[in-house]
Amino acid sequence: MRSASYAAAAARKVASATLSEGSAFEVFLDHWWTQSLADRATDADAKDLAIDFADLAIALRSMC
């Protein structure tokens, strides 16, 4: 799990993003939902599946 300082730095970066830097916001959202998914996993196997799913979802979205 990433540290609170990493999350704070990501939030500051997003807060300072302009419309031309929309990709910074997408990166923040990708980090947020994937971390949330992994954090809510009930055991190690569920966490591994959540991480695999998140990796695949991000990879497929980046191909579009």
C-alpha cells in the first residue's frame, strides 16, 4: 500500500492540473480506484485477483 505522503502528493498534482493536463487527473483516478479495490479485498487471493483485474483494466483502457 502506498504511503499517505504519496497520496497527498498525487492530490496536490491533480489539484494543480489544468484542462490540458487532464491525463494527470486520469492517473490519479486510476491510482485511487485500483488502490481502493485492493484495499477492500478480504484475503490474499482476493487481493491478487483485484490487482490482476486492475492491471488488465488499465492496460485495456490505455489501448483505446
